[in-house]
Amino acid sequence: VAALAAPAQAADNDKVYRLKMAETWPSNFPIFGDAPRNMAKMAETMSNGRLKITIDSKNKHKAPFGIFDMVRAGQYDMGHSASYYWKGKVPNTLYFTTMPFGMTAPEQYGWFYNGGGMELMEKVYSKYGLMSFPGGNTGNQMGGWFQKEINSLDDLQGLKMRIPGFAGEVLAKLGAKPTNIPAGELYTALERRTIDALEWVGPSLDLRMGFHKIAPYYYTGWHEPATELQFLVNERTWKKLPADLQEILRVAMRTAAYDMYIQSYHMSAENWDLMKKAHPDIQIKSFPADVIGAMKTANTELLKEKAAADPLAKEIITSQAMYMQKSRVWTDISDKAYLNSLSSQ
Amino acid sequence: MFLLRLERAINTFSDLLGKIAALLFILMLFNVFFDVVMRYLFNDVSIGMQELEWHLFAAMFMLGVPYTLRTGGHVRVDLIYERLTGNKKAWIDLLGSLFLLLPFALLVAWYGVGFASEAYELGETSGDPGGLPYRWIIKAVIPFAFFSIAISGVGLMLKSVNTLLGHHPVARYQPPTH
Amino acid sequence: MIGIVMFFVALGMLLFGFPVAFTFGGVALLFGILAEGPEMFAFMPFRIQSIMENTVLMAVPLFIFMGIVLQKTRLAEQLLESMGKLFGGVRGGLAISTVLVGALLAASTGVVGASVVAMGLISLPVMLKYKYDKSLACGTICASGTLGQIIPPSIILIILGDVLGIPVGDLFQAAIGPGFVLIGAYIIYILIYSWMKPEAAPALPMDEDVENKRQQYVKALKAIIPPLALILIVLGSIFAGIATPTESSALGGIGAIALAAMYRQFSWKMVFDSASETVKVTAMVFAILLGATAFSMAFTYTGGDYIVEEILSDLPGGATGFLLLSMLAILILGFFIDFVEISFIIVPILAPVADALGIAPVWFAILIAMNLQTSFLTPPFGFSLFYLKGVAPPDVRTVDIYRGVMPFILMQVAVVASILLFPAFYGLT
Ligand code: NA
Ligand code: NA
């Protein structure tokens, strides 16, 4: 990150820096909420108490989707959220969370840290006086809970599904009907079949929503292969920190992000086990090849439109595509080949 | 009688907001109904129409607040208030508007301006496909409504002053009810 | 400390009788600026936006509109009168009908403002017309209007499910039993009260011109059908998957217009007038929410949440002792702060302790939900009380409302105690 090179002030070894951080999540929200807390704890310990970060949850600031503005204005020094929430404000923030048919978590971390991702993210955020860092990965998200089976493209026609954002746009192109339902009414809406399907996260967080009790089909993922949360930092705050605290903060954020990825993986495994034990008849399904193919085509077309409309979007999309091409070859001959060789036994 | 005329002008303004809010409510009612019918009978969903629901809803209740202030519809704890004379009530409304309502409404309105203009500068839109553009419009309702609350509050102050000056017959001072 | 001083100042200021919403806002402003400076209020637009975007709250104006149309067309009056007559010479029949209508409304919304105000518009005038005791009428309406919090769908249960990590469906199921017990308790209370004090809840005069009693019932049934059909449309549309609970309230509003048309009372003027009334009542409710959000902002940003947290983390152990103390704490806090704050600030502190003591999470959640429902009724900051006062005729005084809710608060506490002592009876172990 270029900002790291900025000359830091002479370090005053006793001065305590107190930063305020706002998170999008409610208090006690598992996994997502653990990442910023782990980060703050690490930063405080590593700095020997010179860096103290307090975290305000959604229940306190009441602005889960105002983090971008509040950190930008300096009402908070930092935020923990997800980049794609800001696409209504700054369209190019879309690309730094995850993309349908995009990279897996290891691939995407490779892109962020070694493939030019961090530099592109800086290009997007620095205009707004903000710095963005990876903030923890959920791993591959599930495709969602369905009341009916999807056997062909016809089954997508008029499918009422709660699926926000870019993935919703992809499905809409194939005739599905993305639908807004408030989170509190999702359970009733799916149970009463007001909607046919919804996507949430994965077993790690779906378990507590209880969808497995009311929908028979759990589809595997395609639309969020590696959802990366985000630490936002106000640039003025960052520049006020002495160089050693900047480094401590950076390392704490990076470590907390990776820790969350592990925790998500673990909790998904644990919770899937619980779900399956409680409701053995949940059916895991994958979309048939022609449906996936059509989704992929629609996705590519949408990306083409976005690239044509904005040079920076084009640069990001191209960078991701190039990096994925290269890293996927390795994924194929390493992890994928390993799993394939086991399953063919 | 300048003060009386000014009070009436402000009342007209607040009443106008009330009429707009009533229209917004009717639009919202049919908007929600339309969305349900389209989804259930025609399997069609429009994110834009769904977002319009809360746009209408929000604008309706925000513009309704100054109107309701003018019609005396905001609830009071009247354990003591109800036993006071018209003049004492007028003093409470005068001082309450001046020290509680006005500073609150103006400060929120002031920060609301920055809030809405930021959305304007960013060209903020809905984050969902097919959602509504021009997010600044609904955000601008916040400063507009709070400035209007302040104006309506000035109307309440004038009403109190005019009552104290004897321009209003005390009988007319009873707050209207629903 | 500031939070606590602020609370008592607000309490004192409220007594002057300046509108509640702006008293909250003004006091929050004073203390916010004293403690942190005016910049704190830069958060207000965000908080207001979160109220504006909260689509679940759309049920408030929609149900109010339904209530106003039913009232204007006198269909509501007929419904309540007929139901009152169905109970024949039973005293308190109107109040019992109110409880039943309140329970039906509760099953279609979880928003207290919506049902208290709708009930206030629908049944208060009728009960007053038949010379019901004002306190009994007000207490019945506040309590039945608040049933929406425990009878699913319910916002408290949804929030608690979120905070405690329990599937919302489980909570909804668990809440049905306690909800029915509560309804039963209300009805029994009304029966006993009107038996002891006949003049407080007179039986409705039976039609003299109809000789045959059976004809009387037929007539009553006929009057009940249209509005009852409306409520069934609202509930049915949720169960049939036609509409979400919030949207069902719009079907109620449109249905009310259709009913008015069927009874030849439709005109666009009637619709517009009802909309104007709706705006007034809705704005009254939301102004309180706007003032309260400023108040809770000043409370939390000046460290009030940490004080409460400290006190609660020191609650002594032992499952029963902990439950008793935490219920007491929530009940007392409910006098002062609203249920959302309690759910998000207090419950997360208590939950791990309850967990460690082996208290069943669903049981704990239902206890809290019941307890929080009570907080809507407890003066001075009981939102139901504000809402009813906002729609009541001027001769209904705040004191009447306070006096009226007291017995219902006691019943609530008794039911909470019974859930605490006999969880097995409610299937909550
Ligand atoms: Na309910
Ligand atoms: Na209370």
C-alpha cells in the first residue's frame, strides 16, 4: 500500500491512540463480528496498549450501511463492513468482495496481495479519503434455500428469489425475479412460499435463521465463491499514526481477516453437521450444467457492459480475469486434482 | 396584526405539507397493493416499485410531522398541562418550541443538508438491480422535513404569542383531536 | 452518569406537557452537546434513514388507515357492538370483543404502534359510547394492542432470535401458548371486574324489536361477517403466501375501501380524509420514534450503555436467582428505555450467563419477550400509552390511561412469573 510509504510522525512511545470503529453487524453477531474484535485485541496487545480500538455495533450507530460515509467524514476512524455494499455510491467498489463465477478464497487472497488487487482497491478508495483492507472471508457461500427443484432454465422463469446485488442481476437476465424482503420477514416469506427461494450465507450463519426447517433443497454456490469483508480506515487517521502503529494495525487486520476465513470454514462444517443431524432429509443440489452455463454467459455479458462503461472497471475486471486464469490452472492441478483423485477411488 | 398574518401563512404551509403527505400515503397504499398483485398473480417483481414503497412511506411520515405539529396532534403528557389556563399553556408551548423543538429541528436539518448533498455529489443510487436512482432525493427529505418542523415550530410560537397578546380567543386554543 | 441525569431531566420536562417527541429531542440535544458537542448530531440523519428504510414499519400507517376507514364507515362499531351482543347479556362483552379483535390484529402484525392506534380508533369510541369506565377501556386497548409483540409474527421475537441466535420459527411456535394464556387472563379479568363493578362495563342493550333471540344472533352474525372477512383476508394472505405480514396490512387497507364501496360509503373524499387522518396519527407515532432515537443516541454515546452493562454483568449466579434478577432488571429498565435498546444492549450481556447456567435459550427468550411486552405498558415511557393518548378524545386523561393499564401490567407480571415457575406447562423446558 502506497500510504505506508508516507513519512510517519516521530514516534512518541507513550502516546495512546484511541480509534473508534463502526461495524455493519449487530452486537454479538458471530464470525463477522468476531473479526474486528480479534483485530482490535491483537492491535492493542502488539502495541503494548498504545493502540486502543473501540467497536460500535449496528445497534449503537443504527447505520449499518452508513459506514462508508461515517468513516469518510471522520465520525469513525475505522469501519468493518463489505465493499460491495457501496456500489450504489461508488460503482467500482463492487469488485472487492467477491464476484459470481469468480476466484476462490485462496485465489482471491493471491490476487489481493500479489496480483495487484490491493493497488486497484486503493485506486478506487483513495479518491474518497479512505483505505480499504481485506476484512475476513466467509469462504464459498451456498446458492441458497429453494422450495422447488431447478432442473432446467425454464424453472428459473419467474422464480421469486431474495438475492440482492450483482448476482440478482445475473439471475434477472435469465428470467428470475429478484425480490426484496426485509430480513425479519424472510422466514415467513419462504415458509409460506411468498418467495420460492433465498440465499443467505452458508451453514455458518444459515443455521440460526432456521431455513433448513422449511425448505427442502439447499443449492451449492455459484454467486459468492469467496466473500471478503472489509476494514475501512480514514486516511487522515492513518497518517496520524506513527509508522510502527501503522504496521501493527496492518498486520492485525490481515491476521484477523485470515482468522475469520478459518473460523467460517470451521463453523460451516460444524453447523452443516448439526443441520444434517436435525433434518436428515435436506437435499443438497447443484444447478444442472446448462443452467450454470447460461448464468455464466449472462455474467460475462454483464461484466462486458460494465467494462465498456468505465475504464477503471475495465482495468479491475481484466486484472481479476487474468489472475484467475493463471491461478485456476494451479487450483485445478492441485486441490481439484487431489479431491478428484480421491473421489474416483 | 402582522404576527397573526405570519401565523396564518405558516399554517397554510404546514397544511400544504399535510395534503402532500396524504397523497403520498394513498400512492403508497396502492403501490404496495400493486406489488402484491403483480407478484402473486403475474409472477412479476420490480425492485424499483418495491423501493418506491418505502420512499413514499418515508416522505409521508416525515412531511406529516410538521403538519401534525400545526394541528396539535403530537402527544403530550398532560398530567399537569391539562389543568393549566390557556395563557400558561401558551407559555409552555412558546418556551418548549424555543428551547426544545427549534434547536433540535435546526441542528438535525443542518446535518441533514450535508447528508443529502453527499449523496448528490456521489450520484448515489440503489445498490440493487432495477432499484431507484437519485438517492439524494429521499435523503433530502430529512433536511427539508426538519426545516419544515422548525418553521411549523415558529408557527406554534406565534400562536402562543398571539394567544398571550389576546389575539386568539382562548376557547379556540383547544388542541384539535383526531 | 450523564445518561441517568438525562433520564430524570427528560422525565421532569415531559411533565410540563410539551409534545413528547420534541421533549425527547430537545433534552437529547442539550445533553449531547454538553457531553460531546454538536457533532454527535451528525449521526441523526443516519438514524433517521434507518427508520425511513425500515419497511416493516409500513404496517403502522397501513393498519391505521384500515382502522380509520372502518371507523368512518361505522363498520368497526357494528362489528364490536354485534360481538358485544353475541355475548348476550354478559357484562364487559365489548371489552372482551376488543381483546379478541386485538388478538386477531396481533396475529397479522408485530408492530405495537399499528395495533394500539388501530384499536384506539376502532374500539375506544364504541366503549365510551356505551358508558364504559374510561380506565377499563384504555387498559384493555393498550394491553390488547400490545399482544402483537408476543403473538407471532412479532418484532420482539425476531430481534431476540437474532440476538440470541435462535431460529425465529422456534420462537414463534413457543410464543403461542403464553400468548393464549395472556388472552385468557385478560378475558377472565374483564369478566370478574365487570361482575364486581357492573357500571364500569355495562352489557349492551338487546334490540327490543326483535322478539326471537335467534334472529338477534343472525343479525349480529351478519354485522360481524364483513369486518371479520377483512381480518381473515389479512391473515389469510400471509398464510397463503400471497403477501408478507407487512404487505398484508395494505390488503387490509384496500379491503377496507372495498367494504366501504360494498356498503355504498365510498367516495374519493372519504379516502383522502382518511389518508389525512392517517398521516396525522402516523406522524404522531413516528415523531416519537424520531425523538426517541435522538434520546437513545445521546444515552449510548455518553456511555449510558456501559453503565448498564457494568451493573448487569455483576448479577449473582444460580439459575433461579439469575432469572429473577434479570427479569426484574429488564422490567425496571423497561420503564425507561425501549425494547429495541433492551434487546440489543441488555440481552447480549445476559445471554452468555444464562447459557452458562444451562437455561434453555427458547425459555429465556420467551421470558424476555413477555417482559418486554410489559415495558410498552409501564408509565412513564410506555409507548402504548403515548400512542393511545395520541388518538383518544380529549376527555380521556393521561391518568385514566395510567390507571387502566395497572391491572394489565400485574397480569403480565403474573404470567411471566408462571412461565418462570412452570416452564413445563408451556412446553419450554
Ligand atoms: Na404479532
Ligand atoms: Na416503559
